[in-house]
Amino acid sequence: MAPIFAPGANLVAKLALLVVGGCLVVVFLIGWIVPSTEWATRVDYPIGQPVPFSHQHHVGELGLDCRFCHTTVERSATAGMPPTHTCMTCHSQLWTNAKVLAPVRASLASGKPLHWNRVNQLPDYVYFNHSIHIAKGVGCVTCHGRLDQMPLTSKQASLRMAWCVDCHRDPRPNLRPREAVFDMAWRRSKDTPSGKALFARYHIRSAAELTDCSVCHR
């Protein structure tokens, strides 16, 4: 009786299994690694805006406080975006005819707000509250980076679940005195209360409570 399989069939079968197995490993690695890359998380990728607003100029050079534009950051879940008349507080006198500010002037004239594109975006199923982080001494720089050095605003943290949970497990390294929360250039000194002391002062909950699912998923 003639053989059903050729002499090299075993070798072909083994090679096929190796190729399929290798492909599965590659697909797994791509699915695991790619979402963590800066390309996927969009870290350090400036987002296009209707007006190329420079935090470097307004915050770093002119010294504007974050709360001048983000007025609800201390009392609301959202930081808030400035209405057009806030921009025109200065720009009705400065750079009044600058071409780059044409969308701002058009917005004021029409009463239609500027549509700013979100830089830091969380999924709809994630709850985040700016005010509680401010109240507990977490500085803007912790999540948003040195905005005072950014000509164009870009995302500075992945905002992935693991990144948030790492801080919730031990927020002490990220705590600062409340009066320094909006200070972009603040650095811990020998006179600064320790993270442990601030943790106790602000009555921050334990790691077990902070990492409970209901804290961020409600």
C-alpha cells in the first residue's frame, strides 16, 4: 500500500505549527506592547487647536495662574475652559488685529464658543474629579507636566489604568503643600513637610480604599 503522507510531511507539519505559534506570539506582543507606546497613548503629541495657545508664553513668561482660565478646578470635577471674553480681557488691548487670533475675535462677535480639542481624554466609564486631587495636594504638574514650558499643549502622562493605580497605591511622593499645587516650578526642600506628613494632614484614605474599583468606576 502506498503511503498516505510524503516522507517530508512531518517536517512540513512541524514548520506549519511553528509558523502559526510564532504568529500568535507576535499578535499577542503587538496587542500588549503597542497600546503602551507613546504613539498609542499620544504622549508628547501636540493636539491641533483652533488657536495655537501657548502655555509657555501665558504661564511661564507672563505668570498667569492656572485658575485664571480654569476657574472651576478647585470646586468641580472638571477644570473648566475659559469663555472667549476671558481671552479678550487682554486681547482687546494686545495683539488686537493679529491674524492668529481671528478665531477668538469671531467667537466674541458671534457669541459662539471656541471648540477646543481635548488633550487629556479619559473613557466615559472613568470618573475623575479635579477638585479632590487639588484639595489633597496633588500638583497640576503631576498629571499635566511642565505646561509652563510647552509652546503647544501635549499630553504628558499615559493616563492608563496602571498609571493611575500606581499613584493611588502610594500617593505620598506626589503630595505637596496646597499653596504649591499650582506652582509649576515647585521643588521639595528640607523645610517641606514629607509626603507621609501631608498624607496624614490631608486625611487621605488608605491604599485599599483608593484602589477600590468604585473610586474611578461609578
